[in-house]
Amino acid sequence: MKKTTLRILFTAFAIALCTSIFAQPTIEQGKTQRWYGRVNRWTLSRSTLKQELDLMQECGVSGYMIELASWARYSQEPWRKEWIKMVKKEYRHIVRECRKRDLWLFVSIVNDNMGKGKYGDTGPALEAVYNYALQLVEIIRQSGTENIIIQPVAETNTEAGRRLEKHCAEVLKEFTLVYNGSGGYPKHCPSGFDFRAVHPPHIVSNVPTDALVISDHGLIIRELSQDGGLESKGDPEKVKLWADKLSRQGVPVVGYYAFKTEEFDPVTIRALGVKSK
């Protein structure tokens, strides 16, 4: 009797596990998903992250977005061994939390504009910390592929960025990979990548309908914010209109970048959602 009960429990667990693994909606043209991310501040508060992920699951916002290295460019001591340890710890945490809720996790590893002084960036160029970037890639590889979508480099425009893209296409080939070359607006998706992502400059910008559309451009970030700032919460009405427009066009993903926002922004998440609130 005990063995029979154990078999039943094991079978139920196996079924539940398999269901969880394949529960994320397929990323495809014509079936638009809405994603959200406090991309440069996601490590600041686990309690805020939990609030966001719970509400996203409730509202039908099916993916969270992070920039794995970008927030380091706004800190005093980035790109050190201690920082790598922190990244590993927090990345494993957010991976677990997204998997528990069957949410996609979109990970942009580095931005190729780093070191150029944009948006408060005082850090080094990618070439100067390339070996640390390789360690970030290894952290991702070790945590597995389930529900993870990787953009190796955002807005690729240097030789170091192109080299990292090539490296990721080789060592992360089992992952879903996104290409964002040509400074953030690629005209094609090269071999080894599954999707391209584009960063339109404006709400009204025309976009290719096969691309993931991400609001990672200084102009559109300001247009979609409450007060025209980079650190502000979103304007829910504008975010909803923008997401609805792109959904009608059938792009695979509309991704709202809460660029340097620190606080929980439930109104914007609800506006982005596709389920009744």
C-alpha cells in the first residue's frame, strides 16, 4: 500500500513538473505577449520584485525583463568579484521566482553603449571588462534554459559586442536567443538567433511585425513615463495605447522598460496586462 501511494505521488509530481516546464506561452508573431521589467533596478528589493511578479501573473503580463549588468554601471564598485557573486545570487533568485509563476525571463546581458556616459553611466567600456562579461554568460548557462530568453548584447556597435554575441551563439545555443545589433534596430535576424528585437525611438514609430518591440530608447522611455523622466513610473494610459496598437499589429512581444524606476508601479503593470483586473 505504501509503495502504491508513493508511486501515485511520484507520478503526480512528474506530471506537475512537466506541466510547469512547458507552461510559458509560445513566442510567435500574431500572438502578442506583454512584458514588463524594472530593468536597471531589479536587484534593489526582493519584496518589490515579488509584488511585481505576482501582479504580472494575475494580469497576464507574461514576462519580466532585466539587464544583467546594466545597473552595475550606476554603482560605485561595479565589475568586481564581489559584484559577480551578488549577480549570481540575485539571478538565481529571479529565475526561481519566474519559473514558479510560469513567466518568461528576458535577460539582456550587457549594453554596448556602456562606457559612453549615457544616462548616468560612468563605468568602463565592454572591452575593458570583457572577461567579467564572460562570467555573466556562465552564470546564465549554469541556471538552465527553462523559461529564459537571452539577448547577449543590447544595441551592438563595437567589436567587443559582436565578439560576445558570437560567443553566446556558441555556448548558449540551447537557449532562445535574441539579436539587437545595428545599434538597437537590426534589419534582420542572423543565423544562430531566434528573434530580433528593435528599440523604436517613439510611440508612433513604425516597427517590423516579426520583431520583439522593446521601449529601450531614451526618447520613448520619456514619452511613456508620467513626467518625461528616466526614473519615473509609467503613464498607464500611454502604455496601454502603445501596447494595444502593437498587439493589433501582431508583434511577438511588447516590452515596457521601467528604465531606472525603483518603486512598485502596479497601475502601469495593470495597464499593460491582458486579463481583467
